[in-house]
Amino acid sequence: MPNLTTKELAGLTDQLNFERVLCCKYQAAVQQSQDQELKSKFQACADQHMQNYRTLLGHLN
């Protein structure tokens, strides 16, 4: 991977934080929801944001 500029690293860090926060918010929604269909959709969203986080993190290695 080519060297990233300071601005690119800052953008990547911001996006990592964004994905982590969204994953946590959807996980909280799963815990708070009583509706099984909503729980399933919230979990799918949380899983997708965790996958996005891992993919972005993988680009740093």
C-alpha cells in the first residue's frame, strides 16, 4: 500500500470512528427493541458496519 498523507490518514481515522459508532448504536438498538423483525434488521446493520470497520482497518496493515 502506498504511503498515505496526513489528510488521508485523518479521513480514514474519521471513517473508522464513524463505522464503530454506528455499529455500537445498532447493537444498542438490538438490545432495546422488542420487535424480532426490527432486532434482526438492526443486527444486520450492526454486522455490516463492523465489516466496514474491519475492511477499513485491513487497509492500514
